Amino acid sequence: MKGALVTGAGMRVGRALAMALAADGFFAFVHYHRSAGPARETVAEIVAAGGQAKAVRADLTSARQAEALVGKCRARGVHLTCLVNSASLFKLDRAPTAKAADFDLHMAVNLRAPLLLSQALARQLPAGETGVIVNMLDQKLFNLNPDFLTYTLSKVGLQGLTTLLAQSFAPRLRVAGIAPGLTLRSGSQTEARFAQQHTENPLGVGVTSADLVRALRFIVATPTYTGDVLIVDSGEHLSGRPRDIAFDARKKK
């Protein structure tokens, strides 16, 4: 049986991705750091639906724990062939005041951990088997603005890593990315503010977790797709905002 490790899978988008892969026949390894309860709930829901899953913990700010995570993804008759790097640190900062500590944390979780996990997946991939790595990016990469500076830098790096790993690991591993637009409410964003901003895009349609699941399923199911990024944002990257959408609300026409 093929296994899939989804980082940050106890909650939010990661949860939806893990559940979709389990529904598609993968044994889902549900990674979490502090969200043990939600991770167990995700596993329970997968099992209740007829799938198989296991929760695995790691602090991705630690290189040692990130390197060891793939080794924790063990179950009888299961071999890991799919990795979804969904866990992400997202903290507001800007160039004039960005701190070295925040830079290091963003890079550790959002860039270094995906590299280490990808290397570990490649090392343990059974002979004759192929696999896939999917990195969760951000439409901001195609619509740059200076808000969330060190977060954005880490995702710029992850986009580059996606290309480099696709080149390095072919033909045994395909590597691709998904760049979502605003999908779920976060931080101090109110429900009303989220509802307004969610559809402030060229299509006037808010991105949902189900849209990202469809993108993931396309990548996993398409053996010729590698080295590229699916932008799933209702055209938000075409907007050319001078600031992040959290600070650049626009009136509808």
C-alpha cells in the first residue's frame, strides 16, 4: 500500500489534503506539531470513512526532527511514495523591522523542512517505485508585495526548490507546487472581513479547500506533470496589489 505524508495535516488545508489522499487509497500520515487533538480527530475521521491513517509528530523548526519524520511514517505493508509540504509559518513583518529570528523560523519551517523531508523520501523510496512531492506555495509569488517579508522570502525559496528538486529527482520523483489564493480565515481576520476579501479577485469567487484538493489530485494522478506550479486563486495574482490583501481591501465595482 502506498503512503502519503502531509505536514500540518491536523488542521485547515492540510487536513483536507490528507483526507483526500486517504479517500484515494493512500495510507495517510498526519503530521502535527502542537495540534495533537485535531490530528487525532483527522485520523479518526479518515478511519471512520474506511481509510487508514496515523498521526506523527515533529517540530519542523528542528532540523533533526524534520530529518527523522519520514522514518516515523511506518505501518505494516505501507511504503511512502507521496509527500505534501503543507505546514507553514506565517507571521507579519516588513523590511524595515524584520528580525533575524523570524527570518530563521520562516526558513526552517517553510523551506529547510521541505528540503530535508524530500531528501528523506528519496532515500527510502523502494527500488522500482516512483513518487511525488507537492509543495504548498502562495499566489503572492506571482503578485509580489512587501508585506509578510520573511514568509514571502521563504516561499520564493520553496518555489525555486520545487524546480531544482524536479530536476534532481527525476525520473523517480515528480515535484510540483500549488499556489493558493486566500482560502481560509486566519489570524485576527473577522468573519465579515474574510467574507469581503474572499471574493475580491477577478473571478469574484472565493478559493476553497476543495479547489486545492482538486489541484492535488490532478498532480498526483498525472504522471507527466512535474517542475511546475498550479496557481489556484481565482485570478488574484493578476490583480497587481501594492499590498497584501489583508491590508488592501477594494470596493467591488
